Amino acid sequence: MVNSKYLVSIQCDCCKKDFIDELEIQEFLRINEIGGYSSAIGDEVHYQCDLCSACVKRLLGKYLRIIPRDWEERQNAQNRL
């Protein structure tokens, strides 16, 4: 990533491809967490990862739950009842 007032590019930590297109950058999965007690990563370890959408699909695709686009509308309608 280039240090700047504005994000101008980002590199996927998996495939190492650089992205400059704003729409592609918006699709990145950014992980920025701190491990809790007994974390597999380590107690209080701060870790980060940036993944492009292609790598997210390749690495996590079989675990992702795809939500229908109108899911929120259906939920809102049910909550109004």
C-alpha cells in the first residue's frame, strides 16, 4: 500500500497482485484483529490481512454463506409484523 492521504493502491497479501481500481479495492476483505485469550493466533497478537475478492473466493468460497439480495427487505418486512 502506498502511504498517502488517500488510498491509491493495495496489494493482496495472498496473490501479491496490486490493485488501483476503486471498485476492486472496495471488494477487498481486510482483517484487522487482536487475538483474544487462548487464540490460535496468539494472546493479544495484533494481526492484519488484505485479500482480493478472487482470493477470498478461492480460499473461503466453500465456507461462505451467500445471502439473497432481497434478504434484508424480507427481514425488515418480518420485523414490522
